[in-house]
Amino acid sequence: MLGNHEIIVIAIVVLILFGAGAIPKFAKSLGKAKKEFENGVKEGSQGDDTAIAKEKES
């Protein structure tokens, strides 16, 4: 598992390689991806519930 010192070193390396402007863009895209994933999981579980209900009706 990563400790605090390793995380700080990784953050500094990322800042050096990509610059400070890239971090907000990365965080925004990560947030969008997380939201899309959660929506997909929710839609998938709703689809499963609908399929089960249709199966029970048959």
C-alpha cells in the first residue's frame, strides 16, 4: 500500500510532467467517467429488475 511520502512524490512527478493546468482537466474527466459508470450500473440493475419482473409474469 502507498504511504503518504510515496503519494507526495507521485504528485510532484505528475506536476512536473504534465503541469498544473492538466490536473483540473484530469480531475474533471475522472468525475465525468465516474458519473457515467454509476449511471450505467444503475441502468443495468434497473434492466435486470425489469427482466425478472417480465419473467415472473410469464
